[in-house]
Amino acid sequence: MTWEFLLDQTAAQLGLWWVIWPAILLGIVIGILPGFSPQNTLIMLLPLTLAVPVEQAFAFMVSLYCANHLSGGIPAILVRIPGSGGAAATTLDGYPMTQKGQAQQALVLSFVASVFGGLITTLATLALLPWLSQIGLYLRSVEMVVVLLFGLTLIAVIAAKDTLKALIAGFFGLLIGVIGTDHIYNAPRATFGFLELYDGVPLVAALIGLFAVSEALVMIEEKMIVSAEGRARAMQTNWADTIDGLRISMRKWWHIVWTSFVGLFIGIVPGAGASIAAFVAYQQSRLWSKHPELYGTGIPEGVIAPEAANNGVTSGTLVPMMALGVPGGTTSAVMMIVLQYHGMVMGPRLFTTNPELAYGVFVAMAVAYVFMIFTILPLARYMARIVLIETTYLAPIIILVTIVAAFSERQYLFDMALALVFGVIGYIAHKTNYHVTAMLIGIILGPLFEQYLVRALRISEGNVAVLFSSTLGNVLWGLLVLSLVLPPWRSYLQRRRTT
Amino acid sequence: MKTKAPLGADLVIPALALGFALYFFISIADLAWEAKANGVLIGALLVFLIAVQLARMARQLARGEGDLRADSLWQPADVTGKRLGMIAVTMAFIAALPWLGLTLALLIAMFAALRIMGVRKRSTLVWLPLAIATAAYAMFIVALDADFPRGPVEQLLGPLFATRT
């Protein structure tokens, strides 16, 4: 790969602006709506992507995919409703920023972190593709058990006010995540007799219920979702707030870089996804912060970390597909179908037989990110004004529209009812300070944790020692122990210093 | 005077979790170890955590720091009607969806929800449900051809937009 080749590819992708731009706009819209995943949209649009030349199809698909990852954070910040599981961690600090009247800054932070996180990792992927493709081979079940434990430890630290309640909520979520058939024998577990639960609890219904419905039921207690002071600030928003958001983002550039790489590495592992990456990045960001106690109160780092990681995943997911012929997730599986329909054979040979396409995918992604920042950044000012809508109108719209969206993932009416049930559970959890995010972490990561754990134990014929059998795994175990011990040790030192 | 913690409300989530954990244990009793290892581990830890929480609450009760009130769940009382109304409208919406179809069911549910929330301005009660239902029809039925139940509106407009009826 030469510079000349890269420049040619960039010029070719820029020429596809008429494909990239509509895809970005569509990706932003479906990303804002909870329940609309890029894979569902791409499946629905298969007749279109199969009909056009493969370069255009791929530019369309990756642009839609990246824009979708970016915009999931918008409702997470504005109304505490993540557009996807990958944006769930963004609610932790994004929404408190909105309540303080800093919605515009939070949106800008989210956009900049998403775009630059995505862009940096895409460029890194382009440069290091042969080496990065090997990571997926090293991170096996044993190592993934530890990576998932990194995400799960967030449950314990998420609610500094009441750790016991957070743990109960988290473990309740983990047990809910085990509902469905097991991975070995397909035996149903705790399905209440519903066939619809054999595949497990649908994530979208849980997400919509725990966040959207419950939040709407709580928000009707107030006239507005922001405080009086926050409303006054929101009414006076201007371009200076966008610039302020940009300034904060620039000051935190290193935070964007390293958290986006967390996303890239996790994204490379087939089956792992944006949700794990965002939670792990948030947990690590809090761990290494000089002021961990401020996380959850509305600080820029709490928005940057999950958003940068969420978009770092986008290029990572494509690495195993392009380099090994193994799709890293459902969206890349749909993309692979399109490529195979066009006669492309995925795997190492693609880089020699069709380098324009193999590298062009990542160039298209980089170009899409550049287009995205210019498209979305000016909109932050206007999006932030959503918080000025009275809850009298906002609550019915949120409840009914998101309940409709709950249908979209699997097209079952059952999922709509399930979202309402989760809404009531989430409402009770809200009112009694059992953290709904901890519950959602459990529901998201629980099934993955079981999958990797059972696989590792199965390979070793039930020998638990397998979890400590690899060098990389043991290094990760060490880091995990360090991440658990370090915060209390630091607060102990701080207490000693003050006394 | 220091207000007592409403521990009755705090009991709801542990009670739900405990009930679910017990049901889970019963449902997996006959399965192979691979199918239940993870669930047993998580369930056992959950039961342990609930026991700690119950012990903590019992201590609070014994010290007079809390009582078994649960009224914090429905406070402030003046919005309880709205809240229950919203849940009822959503349940009715899901139940009516197979007969009325997405567009009409959403239109009626949106109108009812706005009324429950206290909106009385006629123009708002007309244009907002109409806008939401139209947007849903355009997006889910016309553009995405999703598998939502079709009702009279979808059947009426089907030939016009060449959509499934």
C-alpha cells in the first residue's frame, strides 16, 4: 500500500459523496431511534445494496453503520434514552450534563469523541491491518471472560451512593440475561413458558423499558427535564457553546485517543461489540482519573470515553471480516452477504486480489467520519433545544414511539409488552435508587459472559484452572485485580493525607 | 426531626429479584451442569446480596431509622393518575394493535395519552397525534415495510403507496 494508492482511494471515495451523505443522514435517524439497529436497516435495504456496484454498496453500508454508532448518544444525552446498547454508558454523564444546562456541550463532546475516535482507529486499522487481524486469534474465550469482567466491575462502582443496591440491580440484570436456552444443549431456562424468550431477553425491549419508558414515567413529575437554571442556560444557547464543547474536546484529545483504542481492540474480537467496549472504556476512564468521584455527575470524560470507544469498534468489527473472512458482528455479517453476492471472497487473499475494495472500505469509513463531523456539529445547537419541550408532550411521545420501536428488532408484539414490563421495573428501580444502568450492564454482558465461560470450561472439560492458563489472560487478570484494588487504595491514601 | 427511610419501597426490587431467582433455580433443577453453572453462581450471589440488604434494613428498622412505608413509589401523589393512565393507554395500545393497525392505534393512543397528561388545546390534540401517526406510517409501513399489523388505514392507503395490506 503506497501513499499514491491511498490518495487515489480517498479521491474515489470523495467522489461517492452522493452515496455517503444520504447514508449518514439515514444512519443518524435510525441511531436516534432505540430499536433500530444498523443490521436491521441494512437487511431491509438489501435489495438496494445488492443492485448497485459493490464500491457504492460498501460506501453506503459503512457510512450508515458509523453514523448509527455516532447518533445513539444523542437521545442518551438529551433524554437519558440510549439509541443503542453502545450508548447506554453515555447516559451516566451525558444526561447529568443536560440537566445542568450543558446539553449542547455534551452533544459536541459526543460528536467530536465519536468522529475522532472513529477516524483515529480507522487510520490505525489501515496502517496496522495485518497485525491487528491477529488480535482476534489471541483473545479467545479465556481472555474474553476477563475482558467481560472488566465491564462487569463497573456495576460495583457505578453507584457510589449505595454499592449494595447497585450490586443487587446488576446481579438481577445478570440473572435476567441468563433467561433463554443454554449454549450447549438448547435447554430453556426461566422462560415463563414464552417461546419468545427462548432466544433470551431481547436487548432492545430491555433498553427501551429500563431507560425510555421508566424515564418518561418519572419525568412527568416535573414540567421540564432540566432544572430552572438549566432551562435558562438552554434558552440562551448559541454558537459559543458549540465552540466551548470543541475547546473541551481538544483539551481531552488524549482521552479520545486511548479510549477509542479500547473500542478498536474489543471490536476486533468476533462477537464482542460496542456495548462491552463502551462500558469497559468508561470503567477504565474512571479508574485512571484523578477525580473518579466526579463520574456520574456530568463530566466531559464520562461522555468522551464511551462515545470514543463506541466508534472505535466500527473499524475493529470489520478487521476479522476483511482479513480472516469471519464477521465480527451482525452488521458485518450483513455486509459480508453483500460482498459475497458480488463475488468477493473474504480473507487474506482479498488484499492482493482486490486491494481497492479491501483497503477502500476503511478509506470509505474515514471519509464518512470527515463528512459526519461537518454534518452533525452545526446541528448540536438545535438538537439541544429538545430539552425545552414540556414533559406533558415529551412523555407520551417517548413512551408510545419507543414502544413501537421495541417491535422493530424481532417484529414480535410480545417485545412491546415486555418493554412495558421492563418500564415498570425500571420505574421502581429509579424511585428506590437501584441503578437501572447496572441492571442493563448485567442484561447485556450476562449472556456473553456465560457464552465465553461455558466455552472455556467445555474445552478444558470443566477444569476451572483453564481461566488462568494463558499468558495474555493472566496479564489481564492482573490488570483486573489492579483495577479493583487501586480505587480503594487511592481513597485510603487521600484520607490519610487529609487527616 | 430526621425523616424515616421508606423501607417498604426499598423491598420491592429485592422481592422481585428473590422471586425470580427462586423461579430460576426451579426451572434449571433438571438441567446439565453446563446449562446451569452460570445461573446458579449468579443466582446464589444475588440471594446472598439480598440477604445482606434485608439484614441492613432490619437493623435500620430496629434502630428506628426507617419504617415499612412504600409511598415514595407513587409520590408526588398528584401525578399518580397520569402515570397509571399512561401505563393503561400503552397496554390498551398494544392490545388494540392487531385490530386497529399501527397508524390508527397510534393516533388514538397518542390522543388519549395527551388528554391524560392534561393537554386541552384542541389544535394540539389534533395535529400532534396526526403528525406522529403519519410519521410512523411513512417510516414503518411505506419506507421500511415492517411487519406491523395492518388495520383500516393501512388497507385504505395500501393501493396508493403500493404497500402490503
